[in-house]
Amino acid sequence: MSQNKLMEKRLNQSGTLNHNSQTHFVTYLHHTVKSIRGFVKTMVQQMRFSGWDVETAADAIQPGVLYHKRDHACFAFEHFVCKVMFEAFHLPYFSTESSSSKSRETFFERFTELRSVKAREYIASRPKSRFSRFCRGKYLQLVHPKMEVAFFGHSHVRNQVSAGEFPETSFCGAFLEMAKRVWLLHCLAFSLEPEASIFGVSEGCRFSEVYMKSVSEECLSESEPRVTFTVVPGFRIGKTSIQCEVYLSRSKSTPDRG
């Protein structure tokens, strides 16, 4: 049985989050990050298929980064996607306008309501729901109109999403899987006592294994590694810290490993 299925079985048995809730959160974070990387992989494949220079696009997101390997440019896209998807994560329902119940029980109900339903089906049946609005808003923020035209040759997908409908494409499918995972993680975060809070680290910070982990072992070869950018945010639950994932800088004297 997978970790995710095991977690859901325990949640079903207990009905509420129990003393193992931090473990559940960490497990669900793992699957959320996996879905983000799946979407980024799909996006980069679309870029290459459309004739984009992926390295140039990565440099536009994180200018002047000396990567240890050329394929590490993908971490710039992961950084960008996480930045968009986790923006306002600390606010109930990702919104300053939310005025409804913010109790832990309510957020757990939202989690159980959505977790076993396909995102596309949920959006089709409840187009005005918070989750549906979240998906629309994040897609339109994440996917630039010029990128969409380059990928699909038109802006029809954007128009459909704006109208509340996600086409059945592999790109939209990967996005919805990621959006659902982020939303459910958000619901879990607000179900905890104390709530899980999100954090990142700034460029130039000295690497600390207490709060950070490197996305690549090559990055740890530097004598005094420093953070170039946060790839995946970290979380705090009470006194417990869940490390953020960072890309560490390469000094000019360190060779590019190709």
C-alpha cells in the first residue's frame, strides 16, 4: 500500500486529524511536490516541442545563475511554479476576502470532500466553488498568454479556463492534478493545531541543514554553499520545521558538469 493510500486509510478510520497529523502533512507535501515536478516536466516538454530555448527562459526567471549542470535549469521553473501556486497559502482559502468559517473542522471537511474526486469533475459540478476559482486564478497567473499561444497555436484554452472549463489536454490535466494537491495541502495546513505556516529563504543565505535541503548533491560540494533561490517552500508546525528545498550557488571557479 502506498504512503498516500495508507494516510487516507488512517484519516478515514479516525475521522479527524490525530496526533499523527504532522506525519500526514509531510506525506501529503511529498505527493504535492511530486505533482508540481510532474507539471514542470510537462511544461518543459511543451517548451522544447514549441521550439523554445529552455535555458534562456530559465534565465529570464532567475538571471545569471551558474548551474552545476545544464539540466538544473529546470529548478528555475519549479521555483516559479511554486512561487505562483503557494502565493497567499498563509491566508484561509488563499484569499483576504474569505468571511466564512475558518475552523479546523471546516478545513478538514473541505479536505475529505475533494480528495477522492477528480478535479475536473469537481470544477464542472461546482464552477463557483472556492477550489474552482483557485484553479482558474492560478492557471491564468501561471500560464502567460504568449506561452499558451506558443504551446497550442491559439488562446482558446485560456478563454475556456476563464469561462470555467478546463479542456481535456495533458497539460491541463497535469495542472489540475497539481492544483488539487496544493489546495488539499492548504486544507490540511489549516486543519492542524497549531496551523502549519509556510516559509522560504532569501538569496545569499548560508545553507543550514536544519531549515533547508539541497535539490542536488552537486550543490553541496562548495566549501560554504549559499542559497541562490528557494525551489520548494518549507513549513513549520509548532516547533517542528519541514525543510524547504533550495538551489545552492556554484562559484565561478567550479566547472560546469554538463
